[in-house]
Amino acid sequence: MATSQIPQIINLAGKSALITGASSGIGRSTAVLFRQLGASVIAVARNADRLKELVEECETIKQPGFIHAVSADVTREDDVDSLFTSVQQKFGDKFDILINNAGLLEKGSILETDTKQYDRVMDLNLKAIYNITAKAAQYLINAKGNVVNVSSVNGMRSFPGVLAYNISKAGVDQLTRCVALELAAQGVRVNSVNPGVTVTELHRRSGMDDKAYQSFLDHSKSTHALGRAGQSIEVARAIAFLASDAASFITGVTLPVDGGRHAMCPR
Ligand code: NDP
């Protein structure tokens, strides 16, 4: 068979997707890749300027469909309500794919984490995913669509000094399994990707300076079996696979995208 006749395994042509945390890192790479694969995208984050840059980049992609940016804080009920007004306007009463990606990392052990920090991390990393998934459920049922949550290797393994983050991501993994079982009968699949260290703004936003971040990336060479940190596009590709019909018999999985980190004992 000539190469041009081989069907494209990961194809999102004609699909509609809502992606949170799309202004940088994994979410941004996912939004661009989804447009390249033919999906229409609603891209959500707080920073309107960065969303505008994303829209400008996506408008150079020659594929049917569109990208529409919504500036919203997904931890705020009123913002999420406005977001779903935009969803209704752009997608109607159904859409195919929900990517729950927005998240933050804050350091702190059990001795250092106060309830304000705990709530801040849980509100974004877990409660917002619950809230958006609940609001999206009927749209996804109408489309027989699917959800991909962006969890972390920290949901599967524990690392000291990031207590709230670890708990939030373990919660995301359990939410993934729960909702997968609850919506399977309606034809909706729910999965997560669990990245290892990935080069994005996440760690810098948590307070690491240039030197600490470089040393963290150097350390990743020994903590990831493949000998390096990942790139956001490598996570985006796994998200696109799980969101596509190529994964039609996959639901309830938490897929490590971590260069083998989850399989390793500490060195
Ligand atoms: P980035 O910091 O680059 O991206 C985070 C995104 O979330 C940004 O687009 C940010 O946009 C958005 N965001 C943050 N707070 C809110 C909010 N309240 N409402 C709406 N959007 C918000 O980090 P990553 O790309 O790395 O993070 C994406 C996901 O990947 C997270 O869930 C993270 O936990 C997970 N992950 C990342 C790993 C890594 O090593 N990078 C490893 C494992 C998991 P804005 O500021 O404009 O709102």
C-alpha cells in the first residue's frame, strides 16, 4: 500500500474539543496539535494575551475548523458558567472531547502546607476538573465523546515535599476511573495521562529560579529511565491518541507519559 493510502491512525477531523490551561505548556501544545489534526478547539486559560498568541498561531494552520479562546479562571463558578455559555454558542448541545489540563504545582510537606495552600491546589487540580466534567457530561453523552485528564506521575507514586499536589493528582486518577465507569454505558470514555517531568512553565511558576530549574532538569536524567525530561508535544501526542477513535476500546486508564519514571526505584 502506498504511504498516501495508509489511513491516518490519529485523526481528529470534524471533532470539537474544550481544552483548559491552553495558554502555555502541555495545554498549548495540545491545542495546536488538535488544530493540526482537524479538530475545532475552545481554548481556556486566564491570560488573554497568551490566548491571543495561540489563536494567531492556530490561524496559520490550514485545516477545516476553528479555534476560539475564552479567558476564564476555572476555579470560579461564574467563569465556568460563562465558559459553558460560549460552549453552547460555538458547539451547540454536544462536543466530542474534554481535556482537563489546567493545573499548578506548589511545594510544601505536611509540616509546611497550610489549609489555604491545600485548598488552592485542590481547587484547581481536582475540584475544577470535577466541576467542568460534571457540566460537560451531557454534551459528551450527546456526542459519545471522551475526556482526557492531565494527571501526573505524582498521582501514581509519592514524592516528598509536594503533599497537596500529590493528593490532588491521586484524586484525579480516581476521578478518572469513577467517571469512566459511570459514563461507559452512555458511550463516553474517560482516561488520564500521567506525565513525568516535562519542560513547561509549571516548575518556574512554583518558584524555581533559573539555576534551580536547570539543576532539576539535570537531575531528571537519572530519575527518568529514558535519561531526560519530556517535552510538552510528547504529552500532547499521547492526549491526542487517547482522545481519538484509535483508542476506541480504552477507558479508565492512567497512562504514564514519563520516560519510564513510574517503573523505577530511586537511585
Ligand atoms: P504550565 O504552567 O505551562 O501551564 C498551566 C496552564 O494552566 C496554563 O495555561 C495556565 O494559564 C493554566 N491555568 C493555571 N491556573 C488556571 C486557572 N485558575 N484557570 C484557568 N487556567 C489556569 O504547566 P504545564 O503545561 O506543565 O501543566 C499542565 C498540566 O500538566 C498540569 O495539570 C500539571 O499538573 C500537569 N503536569 C505537568 C508536569 C510537568 O513537569 N510540567 C508533570 C506532570 C503533570 P493561565 O496562567 O493563563 O491561566
